[in-house]
Amino acid sequence: MAKERLTWVDATKGFLMILVVIGHYAGPMAFDFPLIKYIYWFHMPAFFLLSGLFFKPILENAKLKPAIHKRFMQLMVPYLFFLLLLTFFKYGMMIGDGTFTAAFLRQDLIELTVGGRFLRGEHGVFWFVTVMFATFLLFLWITRLKRWIQFAVLAGCYTLAQIEGSFAMSLAAEPDAASAQIPMIWNLDVVLIAVVYFAIGYYLKAFWMNIPKMAIFISAVAVLAAMKADSAGLIDYHLSLKFLRYEHFVLDLVIPLAMTIVVVGLFQKLTAIQRLPWIEKIEKHSISIMYLHIFFGFLVRDFLPYNLLTYLFIGLFAPILLSILIPKTIPLGEILIGRFKPRRPMQTN
């Protein structure tokens, strides 16, 4: 049973990672379908939901520190490693072409420290990891409360997130500029909505582990109806967790959850018939892909024909290659790419 579960989970996460890469493609499309817009409707909430699916509450104080240490090593150590790695390459390239200045260094170090939505370019994805770690910590605390208080706290978090999102979007025309008007280190305010998606994965685990066919069908109808309404101008729905673009109290739950049900449900049905090892391998190297695909995308734009196919191919396989090489060439390389495994405590009689 565990093996079957991991099969569809890995395939789903691998597919979502492909969508992450596509979502950062900024070139022309060969079709009019607003693919990237619809990707942003659900792919980040889906990651938080799937993480919540396998969350285990910790009620004993003695077990808190080891659990937090494990998650820190899995998330924040790779964060620091790839932050330094990409910064090293960026500074080296800028020194090489003569654009590196003291003023730039001062501003860049401030942005690297604050992180979150203030990181752009090759560092643009780093917000996700700090939010995921903070979400894990917050939910650890929430699940130590009485059940009714847990739901009250989550309802409060979601309400505050919606209020902040609506306020932020009123500050400027573009979401990135608007969200920048609200200073927050590491995008920690995004935890207010991320923890709700995380909690939905945790509390509805039985549903997510085996999604009924009728739920997939109803969700697919809802997704198609939302797309039709959006294309007809009846709704103007956007979702961007990084830039606080969530301002539809109902739709920010209905649309991401409906799309996640469809994707997860389809992969459950597909992998029950045939495993998808190639997409599972993408999930295995997802840390490197997440951190490096934008950087390699810049190289594609400079040295190769820039289209979705070349961007996707290089954005996936160049990081996978490095993910294979790093553990073989760097001491503690497995830990640097998020594969930390704590030592088992000694058994005593």
C-alpha cells in the first residue's frame, strides 16, 4: 500500500514540477490557450496540500526538536547552498562583463537577506522554501491545540490572508509592485494562506489518498466552467501566492482545490494501471530543478533558440544532471540537495 501511494505522489509532484518550469517561461507560445495563467491557478496550493497530506502531528515535547531539525536540514540547508551557488555565478558573470558595482552589491545583499517576493531573476523561486518551512512550524503548533481551536485559527489565518491580499492589490497596478509595498522577510505573511492548503491535505487525508471518480468528474466540470467563465470575461481570476495575489474569498479555495482533485485523481488512476518512472525521476530531483531551472533558462535565451521546448528541456535535464553530480563530487552532497536522513535513535532495553 505504501509503495502504491508513493507511486502516484511522486508522479503528481513530478508533473507539478514540470508546471513550475513552464510557469516561468516568458517567451511566445504557439497557441492562444493561457496555459501559464491556469497553471498559477493551482500548482503552488497543490504543493502545500500534498505536503500536508503526509504531515504527522507531534504532541510530545521531546520529539519537537528532532522533527524541526530534520525539516530544517531538508529545506533550509539546500536553500542556503543554492542561494550561495547562484549568487556566486551571478557575481562572477557580472564581474566578467564589468557590470558589478558597490551600489549593486549593497542592494543585492539586502534583497538576499529579506528574501521572499523581493528575490527576482534566478532567485525568484526561493520564497517557496521559506514559506514551506514556516508553514510546517505553524502547523506543528496548531495541531497541538484542541481541534475546534485548530479550525478557528485556520479560519482566522485565511481571513487575514484575504484581507492582506485585497489591500496589497490596491496599492499598485502590477502584483509584484503592489506586494513590494508590504515589507516582510522571507514572505512569512504568505504562511497565512499556505497553512490552509497544507491543513486541507492533512485533515482530508482519507479523501486525497483515494479520490472517488465522481469527485474527479465534478471537479473537472467546475474547472472547465471556471476556464469558460474566465475566457468569456465573466470572472477575472488570478492567483499568485508569492505576490499576495489572492483576493477571492471563495474562488481561492474552490478553483485550486478542484484543479488539484483533477490532477491528483488522474494520476492515481493512471499509476494504478501503469507506473510513470520518467516523471517519478523528475520528482526525485525536484530540489535542484526548482532552484536551477530559471538560471538555465537565462542561458537558453542567450545561446539557444528560445521557445517552450528548449526552455523546458534544459530547465529539467541540466538541473537533473547537477543533482546526480553534486552528491558524487561534493562532501555531504546528499544533504545539500535535501536528502537529509536523521540518525535513528539508539534502541535500549
